[in-house]
Amino acid sequence: MSAIRKVHVKSYGCQMNVYDSRRMADTLAREGFVETERPDDADLIILNTCHIREKAAEKVYSELGRLRVLKQNAASDGRQLMIAVAGCVAQAEGEEIIRRAPAVNLVVGSQSYHRLPDLILRAARAPVVETEFPIEDKFDHLAEPTPAAIRARGVTAFVTVQEGCDKFCTFALSRTRAVPRFRGRSQRLSTKSCGSLRQACARLPLSART
């Protein structure tokens, strides 16, 4: 890999995935990764997937076919490119992704993003599938964005107050895509995260508090 490692994160679907993608990038920044908009310039590509759309999994496999060629080209240039699949398709498909797309190094479910640095180290040696729901709360371990990342993303950001769902609605069940299966039961923001949010709000000027 290059001295400065680059990560490209592509998000599919909901705003929660956009939020998660940013938190993954923030967590990897502590390990020396910088974000890039160009997949052909990356050392690590993460597809953060959504499972609610029609033929969602097949669209991911189609994208992985294109990334396989990119990985082969990188290897021809003497460069290692790692591919990770995250999000709800990763949670739903698990080992099947490795079987159908052997170019993938890592499959990581939506509750294990805080473990990315360790998982990437392991995946550099052999493919890793991590879709179990961990005991620890990921929000207590995910890194905060750096000042540079905040400036690059602008003045708006997503704030998580709840994740998951306790409802197995008819629409979701008919597509075997119920949220509790992929993001778990409803979880509210932890006490630690609430404290961080209050501190951030306190730093805002009064004119910005609405």
C-alpha cells in the first residue's frame, strides 16, 4: 500500500447509511486513511449497502464485478486494493458475498463498524465475515470527525438519536427486509453520546440554536 492510505466509501440508500459511511471514514482516519472520491485511487473501497430497494443485492454484486477488474488492475501495478461490503446487504448475505464475489476481502454488518481497523488487518490475510451483533455499543467506540473532515463536509451533519426498529411491518416482511434483522432492535442514543451532543450544541452561537 502507499504511505498514505486512501479509502473510498460508496453509500447506497438511506440517510442512516450516509451517516454510517462518514463514521466509518472517521474511524479509519485514526489509522492513517484519508478519504478519496476516486475508487481507482483507493487502497480500500467500502460499499455501504441498502437492502430495501428492489434487487438490491444483485446491484451490489454487479458493482463488485466492476471492482474486481479495478482490483486486478491495481495488482498489475503492484498495488494492493482491498474491497469491503458493509451495511444491510452485508448483514443479509454474509458468507454468500465471499462465495459469489471472491475479490471481496471483508463483509461487515451494520453494528460492527467500530471494529473496522482490526477487521481490515485480519482481512488483509484472509477473507473475513463479521455479521454478528456485538455486545458493545458501536456508538461508544466510533471516532469523532476531525476538524478537517467537518470543514470538508460543510455546515450540516446527521445526528443519530435512535437506530434499529422493533416493528416487523407487512411491507418489510414481504421482502424479507425487516429492519430488526439488519440493524437490530430499537436502540436510543447512549448516555455518552447524549453528553457529546449537548456539548456540541453548547458551542453553537445562540443565533444557530433553533
